[in-house]
Amino acid sequence: MTGNAVFLVFRGAGDTFCAGDDIKDFLTWTDEDPYWQARQYQETAQMIEDLTAITIAVVDGVCTGGGLELTLTCDFVIATDRSRWGMPEIDWDITPGWGGVTRLARFAGRRKTKEWNLIGQLFTADVAEQHDLINRITTPAELDNEVQALIDVMRAKNRVTIRRTKFVLNKGADFRCPGRWRSKSVEPFANKAGRFATDGMEDFAHKDTREARRKVSRSFWQD
């Protein structure tokens, strides 16, 4: 993947988005392997979250364990109404290593994160959406159209502004409030050297260009 990439879409195959690790492979591990494997998982998850490209998890079918943890690193999650979610590792004597006991709490809170990890039950897409794991639920037939619609909307945005805003949102989740503001000054606003104003600021000053910029975004995902 190059620095010029704008979108990265994660999809599964067949009736499974991702069910996590091949647990049978764990039977071949030595005493040292779990530490290094977990560290590799965490570094990979952080690398995905830190990508400048817009990342989209497209979930259909089973999304459990490492699969659910993968969606937590993405900017957007679009899922079908038949998708099934869960963190079943507790029943295999495993503590999740991709972020299911850490990053998940940012979205669902500590109470629900404890429930899902300590009980291990599966839950529906509706429940996942209620707890901020999904942006949009759709049918399998409309899944591709929903993904393309999101890409089209995001493609119309300024890439520098997207990159800067995504960085602050991600890093701000780890900081207390003063730290969040400090992380904001990571990149200049201007699109052109020698000026503060962006193209968007100039367009805002005129009704026709202001409305043109907001035309698609204003009503997107309002149904």
C-alpha cells in the first residue's frame, strides 16, 4: 500500500467476514509465541488505525474475535442485517490480543465490553449498531451500493483536511482534553503556500459554492 492510497476496503469471503485466528494453530506454539504473536497483532491493528487512507470494513456474515477487533481499527463500518458479532475467546481460554479488551471499550464502554468478553455470546447487527460498532446497516443486496456511495461522498472532500481530522480524532481518543487540543496543530490548514485560508473557507463565503459543497453530505445517511 502506498502513501497515495485514498481508500482501503476490508471484505470477507462467502458467509464470513472474519472469524479471527485459526485456534488450531495455537496448538503448535511454544511458551514464547503468545507474547510475540500478541505484540504483532497489536502493532498491526495500530498500523491500520494510523493509515492516512480512509478505511472501510464491509461486514457480511460472521464477525467475531479478531474480525470484530479488525473493524475497530477502521474509520467506517458498513454491515449487513444478517451479520453476527461476538468475542467468544473466553470459551477457549484466550484473552483477546487485537484490542477486544482495550480498543473495544472506546466504542461500547467498559460495561458492555466486559459482558461480551466475559460471557462470549453472539449478538446481532442491530445490537452492534446500538453500541457504536457499525455506521450503517444494509441488506446483502445493497451492500456494494452503500460502500460505493460512501466512497463517492468521501472522495469529494479535501484529502489534506481528511488526513488531519482523522489524525486528531484517533489520537484525541487517547488523550485527556488538553492533549487533544495540542494534537490539533499537526498540519497547516492552508491548501496553498503562503495563506491561511483553505479552498473550503473561500467557498463558504459564497452561497452557491457553499451549497454545492454541502449538497451530498447534508442528507447522506439520514434515512
